[in-house]
Amino acid sequence: MRQSLSISSIALVTGFFISTSTMAAPVPENPKHQTPQGLYVTAKEAAEMMKKDPSVILVDVRTPEEWQFVGHTGVAQIMIPSVKFDYSALDTKKPRYKPAPNSNFISELEDKAADLDADEESTYIIMCRSGSSRSQPAAKMMDQYGYENVYIMVDGFEGKKTKTGDKKGFRLENGWKNSGEPWTYDITEKNAYFVE
């Protein structure tokens, strides 16, 4: 009896590691895209995690302009930009408005999380446009405040750019928008981000 219990325990543990590893996207190759938590999922894996565990919180860290004109998912419980843009200056590195970290990100996150009865111990999935430039800074800020269960959605809301064909350069690969999961352009009172 004792031997069969040990074999059952080993099978259970092995099954746990196999099922857990299938729910993890590979670590991004670019060190700038890696986070202290080291937790990464694809949009499809994120949707699956949220279906299995309704307490998992999806945080959309894009801008309100993106939510309105590019789309967003009503599944995101928290929508707070991790970066805001200064519309009085241009970025010196890229042809865009100058970005600046949202200095209120953590306090706004804590307020929204408290409304959901969540805290630093809860599990969060961070989603930006493509999973590279705004999710990681958000995860790093969260890490500084004790948030350890923070996953990055590596393909973001829009996914990666297509590299070949007549649609080259369009974001048609992966991402929440291309995953078959629900999304919309409609902004509602529930998901609106208001500037005070």
C-alpha cells in the first residue's frame, strides 16, 4: 500500500509540473522584456488561466486612446495606463509623443484591486499592445511593491507584426485580438479611465 501511495504521489506531482509548464510562454529573449517575477503567458494561455481561476486579474496597461480606437476586452478587470504620453513634446528616440511612466500607477492599481478584494498576493496578468514595451515596466513597479504573482502576456492585445505576404507589418499574429477571445471598441462606465 505504501509503495502504491508513493507512485501515486509521484504521478500527481509529475502531472502538476507537466500541466503547469504547458501554461507558460517562453522567457523573452530580449532582457529588456523580462521581468523580476519571470512569469509569461500568451493571450490564449491567459484566457485559459482566467477561465480556470476567476480570481486571476487581467490588467490592461495601454492608453485610453488605444482602448477606444484599437479595442479592448471587457474581460480586463483593471484598465490603467502604465505609461502616459506628453502631448507637448516628441520622443527623441522614436517618431511619437514623449512617453512618461504613470506616476500614479501603483496607487491606482491598489485602489482598483481593493475594489475586487485583491491585493499583493493575488495573481495578475499584464497586457499591453504587443507584450514588450509597457508590460515589463508595470511588472517591475509591481515587484517593488511586493506583487510576486504577475504574468506578462507576451503577445499583448494586438499581437506581433506579420513578417511576410501582402499583410506584412500588420499585427495579425497572436495577441488577444487575434485569439478568438471577446473584445470591443465600446467604452463603458465600468472600464473607463478618468483623469482627475
